[in-house]
Amino acid sequence: MPLRTRLALLTAGLTAATCLTAAAPAQAQPSTASHVCSPSVSIDRFSDVLDKTTYQDTFVGNFSALAVDSDGSLAALSDRSSLFRLDARTLKPRSVVPLTDETGTALDSEGLVIDRDGSRLVTSETEPSVRRYSRTGKILGRLPVPDDLRVSPAGRAQPNGTFEGLTLLPGGRTLVASMEYALAGDDAGTVRFQTWQRHRGSFRLGPQYTYRTDPGLGVPEIRSAPDGRLLVLERGFTSGVGNTVRLYLADPRHAMKKTLLTDLATCPTLGATAKQPQPNPLLDNIEAVTITGRTKHTLQVLLASDDNQNPTQTTRFYYLRVRTTPLF
């Protein structure tokens, strides 16, 4: 199906949708007026409490995705093939489940959705793939993936540049995975978002659509807002300078038109320190986003960084408030 046709189908579909072993470093104090990052975003605090810790002999870090479970706990996905359950208030690990592929090989796991039946939908950017797991880590199934999104030479995707983000739109009928970087043959900065439509309890391939990133940035995560628009995280790294991390609001119903919510370099430092050069010492390799709560005009958004198990990087959680009026 031509991409233009797929885009048209997606637009129609979306319009219809209803949709701890180490001592904890110091944390920032609760939000004040000085915690403003932009007219739309403020930061309450950050936490480094999990940085360079272990739990049940498993390194706690490398976080690539977050999700809120039905019991109120926080699911935190490590790209080293571990899924942690964290206390939502203290971030203290409560359990860890290993994830593997069908052969028992560890995943490069990147995106996470907790489905309405409690199963876990997890992307791996190796192939790429989307698998469904039970709470105990048993593989329950695997979703189809278009050939052109597969890593070269099987497809047109570049290694380490495939499925990074994963989200379920309101109503639970449409699943969306975001590629991190452009396919070979596509314009640089144009990334594909693949959808699946739920049909009789399983997901079938749906339309693709495109998203334009800022120059030099990729998409490590997407998260559906309550009205079906997407929070899109864009990120890049420049040696000797540090990370660029921007949070956008994008509307799939209007050709993925995006609005900048904030560049996190503009946030107050809140006393944070960095282990390597950064434009703002608060920044690190931020990859994970989830919405933890909402009021009439505000989303409570939690971000987390992937420290790559690197001594010069930090596992850090960021507590943001995103004002949704008049943008939504």
C-alpha cells in the first residue's frame, strides 16, 4: 500500500479513536515558580537514587522505557533484557524479570506497553520486533513487522536505529511503534511510525506515517496523551558538548504537526551534577517517558535516562508537569 494511502487511513482511524545497594544521592526539592523550563513545562524534582545500584545481582539501569502498571507500581525496562517493578514513590526495585527471544537470547529491549490484560508488549531493535510477554517473562506471541522496517540487508533500517518507542492510543485499539532514525532511501530526519490495529484480541498491521525530527536528532520514545496526541522525545549527543533532549507534542490527525513543549537544557539545574560535559548538568541520555497522572490541564510526566552502564553517565529520573492548555 502506498505511504500516502496509509497516511490517509491512519488519519481516519485516529480521528475515530477514543481513546538498592548504594546510598541515594541528593534529590531536588519540590516544585516552585523557579522550576519553570518553558511556558508549557516545569520540573518538580529529579532523583539519582538508582544510579549504579544492583538488585538481586542484576544491574539497575540502562532504562529505555517506563510504564505504570495496574497496581500503581512502575515498570522500568532495561535494554539489557530486564524488566523491573519499582515502587512508584521511592523507586525501590520490588522484582525483576529477565526477557529473552524464542532462543533464549537476551533482547535489545527498547519500548514497553502494558496491555489491558496485564501482558507486556516489548520492542527489540535488533530485528526489529514486538513481542508479547506474560508478567513472568514467558513469550505469548509476536507481532508482524513490515519488511522495509527490518535491519539491512533484510530491510532498509540501520542497525541500532529501529523500534525505540511504543505506545497504545486511548481506547486500546491502536498500537504505535516509532523508529529511531530514517530508513535508507528516506530523507534524513524522516522517521517512520508503524501502527497495528487490534482485531479480535490480536494486533494486525496498520498504516505507517512519518515524523520529522530536528536536524541530528532521533526519536527514543513516544507516549500517547489522553486525547490521542503524542508526546515525542527527541534526543541527540555531541561529543564534548553533551545531550540535546527536546519534548514535543505531535498530532497524528494533522500530518504529525509538532509543537515544542520544552528543550530540557532550559530547565533549572536544581543542583544536579554531570559526570561529562553537558549544556545543562541536569541532562543525560534520556530515553524513557511515561505519564503518571493528570489533572484537568496538566500531565504528570516521568522521564528516565539510560546510563549505558557507563561510569560517566547517570541513571536519573525527572518529574515534569506538562500543561495541556491550549496545546491539546
